[in-house]
Amino acid sequence: MSNYNAPEFSTSLLTPKYWPVWFGFGLLALLVNLFPYSLLYKTGRGLGILGMKFGKKRAHITRRNLELAFPEKTEQEIETLTTENFKNTGLALIETAIAWFWPDWRFRRLIISHDTSQLESLEEQGKGVLLCCVHALNLEITARAFTVVGKPGYGIYRPHNNPAYNFIQHWGRTRTGNQLIDRKDLKGMIRVLRRGNRLWYLPDQDYGRRKSVFVPFFAVKDACTTTGTSILAYTSKSAMVTGSSFRNAQGKYELIVSEDIQPDYPQKDEKAAAAFMNKQMEQVILRAPEQWMWLHKRFKTMEDPSIPMGSRYKQ
């Protein structure tokens, strides 16, 4: 079953205006396949330091997010976490290339799979699974990790505006068994779940006021939080688990899947459901907070519509 019209290759993608895209991805694919992971790791984190130096606006957003989320941390702790987060942001470019371009035999060496029997049990029951993940910087690694342990699924996808980039991105994300579904296709997502498939859903960002409620997320008491999770869970009657594959100190990515949280999920109360899911997301993020995507304005939408968006970041 396909829920996304895959971009097709055409000779128009080879015109000169797309050459930089092909060259960039070609070079990246060559480098990650030629060099050992240890060197790729150092290179990626070095890029992150450069990014922090030249991306002062993003560095400010990251610091402010961390200050809002963890008010108990000292200024030095916030600065240390910000620097580490930027190093991991640079590494995310390398991790994406690894996820898209490494062969299975090499990729498997990076993955430590913990107990996935919960997914196997739900699969045997023919139960769809809403697999709630976070915007980890190594998210592409996570998606690929599920395929190498034999648990592919459907990812929610926003096509890239550049056709060549979009073609390569789609190929990279689907070539090992995952499929994609357009982020606007809610009915398609529900069908995926009702037919017993796995659907990745990321409810941890600020998606704007529409179809959202304001509930606690870390120390922010009124974080704009999507109600899409409860809509999907209620209409599909699917199971719900959380998943992650954060990198450990040895450079291995630990794939962790939770037990089914659906029995405890307050589906009929949107605010309670969103608050519950935020708590689940917090638990996942706290496994490796330096590897989460703090550089976006997570707390930009204010509950009071008269307060301008992004006011928290003016400080």
C-alpha cells in the first residue's frame, strides 16, 4: 500500500540548476562510505561548532529554550548543554547521510536493539501502532534502525520545494522498507493504523494554534501542543508506543520502544491527552536532552492571542 506519490526521476532533474544538489549529496554519500565512523563523528561535531559560531540567532533560541525548560540549571550548565547541542546538530548532517547511504551490514553495527517484543506482539494481533517519537537530531537514524530490526513503518512527510532534493530525500527514506504519507493526508494516516501498520508521529513541537491546546511541557506551563495525537489514536483505535534511538557514550544508537501506553491515554479529554503525551515525550527526551532539537522555537505560540508570537525569545 502506498500513501504518497513518490517523486519520479526525470532528465529535468539533471539540468544545471540542480547540479549543486546532486554534487552536495554525492560528495556526502562518498565521504560517509569512505571514512570510519570515528572520523565522521569528529567531523560532524566540528561542523556544529562552526554552526554555533556563525548561527548566533539559533544559538540564542537554543539557550532560551533550555532556560525555559530547565530553570533550575545554572548559566554554565545551560551554556554547556547549548554547545553540546550544536555539536550534535552538526553531526546530524552526517547521521542523515549514514541513514540514507550506508549499506545494511555497516549500519547494523551502529544499532543496539533493546526489547521490541511489544511491537511483535501487536503485529501478531493485527493492531496498528501509533509510534510516537521526538524530534531527535538523529531522527533519520531512528527511522532506519526500525527497518534493520524488521519493523518498518510509515513516516509523515513534507515534500521539499527543490525537486532534486525531494527525489533524493524520498529515495533515502524509503529505500530500506519504510514508506511515506503526506502530512496533510489525515484519512490516509488513519487507514494506515486501521490496517495494522506502524505510523511515526512526532507530537513534541509547536505546530501553531490550530488544533492545539496549551499544557505543560517541561517547566513551561502553557506550551502549545498538538491535539493530532488524540485524533489519530481515538479514530484509529490503535496501540501507542514511544520510540527513540539516542546515541550512547560508545557511539552506538540504542533503539528503545516502550510498552503500549494506550490503556492509560485519556483520549476523550484533549487537554489531559496532550499533557499526558508531553510527559511521555519528556521522558524520552531526558534520555539524552543534548540530542533533541532545541534550536527551533518550541514555545513561540502564546496562549493569550494578544501576545505576539515569539515573545519569549525577545529576552
